[in-house]
Amino acid sequence: MTNESPKIALYQPPPTLGVPNPSPFCLKVETWLKMAEIPYRVEICNNPSKGPKGQVPFANIHGELVGDSEIIIDRLVARFGAGPDVGLTRDQEAQSRLVTAALDDRFQWTIVYSRILDRRFTRQVRDAFMAGYPAPAKAMLWSLVRRSIRKRIWGQGLGRHSEEEIYDFAKKIIDALAGLLDEKSFFLGDRPRRIDAACYAFLASAYHCTLDTPQKAMVANHQNLTRYADRMRDRYFA
């Protein structure tokens, strides 16, 4: 046995809002690492600009800095093998990629909207992320954050819709996940795969989060999804 530090370092913010990581992208990568049983260490990073793409997560993989959750996992698969996805059919691999893309590129922005722009929740989020700041600085910085996010979500496209439409997009994705999971233990059968790292990360960001957002209630309407989220949490983050 060796005391040598793992050669994989995952850079991400600390746990908050009741989830192992407030970023579903960080949570996706860490879940996959646990699933693949690859030794790693977490480095707390509150400054995304330190990463190669100016965002978290990013990882140091044997000396190479890699950004973006999907690219990180792809790079790890290339180095260590398919891990959880060994034996998947082409159809299953395609399903995994498409579901993950819907979560990354659509559902994620509904979470950003509820946390940063929905006034019912934004103060709780501000206080959680800026607990160490004095009140005047906290208010000024959070105003800048909200302005930046509003611009980004408008550019992405989701911000051009009404609040009702944004939450309806979230509901349709959650309903689709419930239908896809059905009565299975995991999304592609009786064992967790890469798709489960993504689905758990985003479901936990809604359902296990301390914020009582519309997405949380939407997940709670599906017992198969709540059981699944609890099952994944207990398996990997007990």
C-alpha cells in the first residue's frame, strides 16, 4: 500500500444547498469517478477562472488540466477504459449521450434560472454562496452575478421565455426521465452506468437541494425518481 496522493484531482466548489456539490456538472464527474472506482482527490476551487475553460469542474489528470464535465469523463475513459459502460450496445450509448445532452444544455439552465433569477430563491442562494462577505459587498457582487447570468441565459435562449414556459421545459424533461426509468433500478438496467452519473447529478440538484423550487416538486411527483435519487445518494455519498 502507498500513501502517494491520487494522480486525479477534481477542482470544484464545496458542498452547499444540501447536495454533495451545488454544480450538477461537478457532481456528475465525481459520481462517475466513484462509479468507476478511480482514486481521486477533491481540490476546493471557488474561482472558475483558474480552469482551462473558465468554469468548474476541471481536473488534473496525471499532470494535464482538462475542463468540461463530458470532456473530463471522455478523457478518463480513454485513459482507464469504459468502466461502468463496458458492454453497452450502440443504442444504449446513444441514449446515454442524448439524455446527458438534454440535461446539460436545457435542464441545467432551468436550475440556473430558479437559483439566480427567480426572486423566491435568489436570496437563499446568495446567502449560501456569499456567507463570508460583508452585507454591502454581498449585495453589490450578487447584483453583478445576476446581471451576468441574465445575459448568459438570454444568449443561451432559455431566458427569452416566460417563467411559466421555463418551468414547463423542466417538467417535460423530468416527466421524460420518469418514463425512461420506469421500474428499473438504474436507467439502463440493474447496474449504474455513465448515464446514471448525469441523471443523479441533475435530479439531486433539484430534489435533494434545500431550495423548494418548482423542479423539486416536479421530481417529488414521481416516486420512481425520488427512490432512484435516494438510492444513488446512499450508494455513492452516504
